[in-house]
Amino acid sequence: MILNILISIFGGVIAGMVTGFTPGIHINLIAATTVATAPTLLKYTDTLNLVTFILAMSVTHTFLDTIPATFLGVPEADTALAVLPAHRMVQEGNGIEAVQLTVIGSLIGLISATLLLIPMVYAVEKGYPFVQQHIGAILIGASAIVIYKEKRKRLWALTIFFMAGALGMAVTTMPKLTQPLFPLLSGLFGVSNLVISLKNRTTLPKQKKVNLQIRKREVSKAITGGMAAATLSGFLPGLGAAQAAIIATSMFRKITEKGYLVVIGAINTIIMVISVIALYTIDKARNGSIVAIAELLEMFNKEYLVMSVAVMLIAGGLATVVAIKSAPVFAKLIEKVSYKKLSLSIILILTIMTMILSGWVGFVVLVTATALGIIPSVRGIGKNHLMGCLLIPVIFFFLQG
Amino acid sequence: MQERTILKLAMVVALSGTLLLLFINDKMSLDESNIEAIKSVEEETSVNLKGRVVSIKETPGLYIFNVEDDTGEIRVVAFKQNKNEELHRGDIINIEGKVKKYKGVNEIEAELIVLY
């Protein structure tokens, strides 16, 4: 069994490298495809290996997805907030350091979540009944905090939030639109960023390889905030890494740009651990990978929880090595390649994928979402308000009762 | 923090995960087993078995069927709410479940059944 699991972990890490490095390919897509093809795959393997594969892929993805976000400017919803500070560092020639900061966040976040596994299981078990009764109100409150933090442009933030919410409601309730989230999130967070960068980008400076310089206190602050916010995100459907990051950074008066990147890195990985805990304690699946695992396993018991933690630790360790070693490779790549041609190629790939997955209606969604996604960049407000596209449908669902 | 330190920490984390996996391997026993081995394991052991359905009986709350492989035959019990598929004689299935004792003989209480 051990050998099979280790092979599945290696396979998952490789799949996570593909999804992490390739903008636009989300692990939810691969996880859903794995479940859809499970009857065929189970002729050659068993459910435990498939579950291991999905978990390893998902954890690896959380370590690696900031790399394309940093160097190519193509984030997903989970990495949207990392893009601005990370891009600034790339423009200063410190892109490799930006990646190292998010990887440190992911690794220490994973270690912290593992060490605090038992109290977190207890917290989720005891806290969820209260949260469940007030999910709508809590999500409204969390959204209000995020918009309030905008300081000078709250009206714009509110407008963007509701516009994105209206688009999200339309897209998620549209009949016959398959894979609605792909064109929606690609447009809001991916293509829109690339369109902006096509207009602004000239050439990027040579990326320096430096020793990571960040104070331990800054890292502790980042991880603590990340743990608290990620726990909330694990409870609440629709509250993704982007909002969790805003809540985490609002807990502390001062957080440096470097500390911010550590928070972003930590949150994505901790959310993965929390999602597994939520499946065990309250039998709720909070992201696509966990939905896939819940469908494959009739019962997620204590043994599966411990096995999952072991798989995540192994995958996390391997993913750290991959991330650290591949950041300089990406850095060299962007120095050699024409950024304009690369951005145009990625836009083309995302458009083709949208047409394949969601058809002409999906293309319309992509264009609309792209147009909406450009507005925050132009107005100088955070792209996180675009998460209204997921939050508002979820709030609406829970308020309806 | 040097890159070397991050890599050392990563290896420690990966090794810890591997040790944890080795530790729970004994507790989980989710190896794909054969029927002969399952007949002698302790009650509550988790097992994973691939075999052919040779007979099926239905009661108000249960499906009781016999499954055989190259090493023997064993009874499997599936509660109706847990049953995933329609089963027929001759079907090749994969069962994950726990060993229970009924009248001194091991049988499997199925938690997941997948049809090939």
C-alpha cells in the first residue's frame, strides 16, 4: 500500500506542477475529470490511490500557482491579491524573492496547520453549528469589512462588488452553460490582467537571486493571521483565499509587502488542510478537490484524515523543492521571451479553452468578465472585490434559507 | 533565510509525512486483500477486496451476497443506503469495508462498492 500511495503522490505532484504552472487550468477541472473517469481508472487502480493523487495535486498547486501569477501576471482567484505586490517585485528584479516568500508561507502554513490539527478539528466541530445558523450574516459582515478597508474608494468598491455579484448570479444560474466558473474567473482575474499588462508592459529587468530577508516576527504575524482567516474560509462557502487574505491583513496594523506575500502563500495551503478537516468533522466539501474526494469515498473517517495529512506533508515538501528550483527557470524564461507575445498566447489559449468548455455563451461571459475585471485596475482599487461574483450568489442562497 | 534552509525544512516535512504514512499503514490495512487472508484477520480491520458476485439475497434493510476470488468465497453485507450500484450474479466488484464476525465467521460489512 505504501508504495502505491507514494507513486500516487508523485503522480499528483506532477499533475499539480501542470496545473500550477499553467495559467487557466484549475485543479477543480482535473479533480472533476478524475471523478468523471473514475469507473475507467478504477480498473487499473483503487479509490485510495485516486484520492491520494487528487490531494497531492491540490497541495502542490497551492505551492506553485503564485509562480505564473508573479512572472506572467496571470493569477487565479486564489492568487489575485498576490499579483500586485509580486509584480512590483518582478519589476524591481526581485521576482525570485517574491516566489520564495509565498513558498515559505505555504510551507510554514502547512506545518502550522498540521501541528494544530487536533484543536482545529475541535474548533470546526464546535463552531460550525453556530456558523451554519448565521452564514449569510457572517458573509455579509466579512464582505463589508473588505469593502470598508478600501478607504478612499468605497463607493467604487461597492459598485464593483455588486456588478461582479450580478454577473456571478447570472452565470451560475444560466441553464446549459457548462463549466461557468472557468470563463468567469479567467475573465475577471486572468485575461483582464493580461490586457492591462499588454498596454503597460515593456521589458522586465533581470531577476536577481538573493537570500530571503524577512524577520521571523513578520513571518509569525503572517502565519497567525493566515491561520485565523483560513479557518474562517474553511467554514464559509464562497469566502475564498482572496477575502481571507484581506481579513488576515486587517488583523494587524502594519504588515510589510513581504509579510503580505507570506500570508497569501500560507492561506491557500492552510485552506486545503481546513477543507480536509471540514470533510471529516462536518461532512462538507468546500472546494472542487474535496468535492471529488467526497464523491470517491463513501465515508471519510479518522484513518483517511491522518492519511490525508501524511500525503499533504509529503506533497508539500516535494512542492517546495519544485517551487524553489523552478522560480529561477521562470525568471530566465521571461527575460528571453517577448512578454507581449506570451500574454497574447495566453489570452488565445484561455479563449480556446473557454470555447471548448463552455461554448459561445462562455465566450460572451469571458468578454464581459474581462471588461469588468479591467475596471478595478483602472480605478486603482483591489481586485478582491470581484469575488462578489461568488460571494453574492452564496449569500443569496443562504439568506433564502 | 537561505535557499538551503528552505530546502532542508521541506525535506524534513516530506520525511515526517512518510513516517506518518508508515505509522498508520498498520492501523489502516487498506491493502487489496484476498479472501483467504480476510478470513483470518481481526474484527474491525479495514479491507479492500476485488471479486466476483456468486449469489445475492435481499432483505428489507440489507443486501447479502457472496463474493469469490482465486482463494475462496466470503459473505458481504451492504446496508441498502450504502449501496452504490445494482448488482447481479457474475459482476466483478471492488469492495471497501470492515471485517465483522457473524456466528464466529468473518464477513465484510461493505462501505463502498464499485462495479467494474
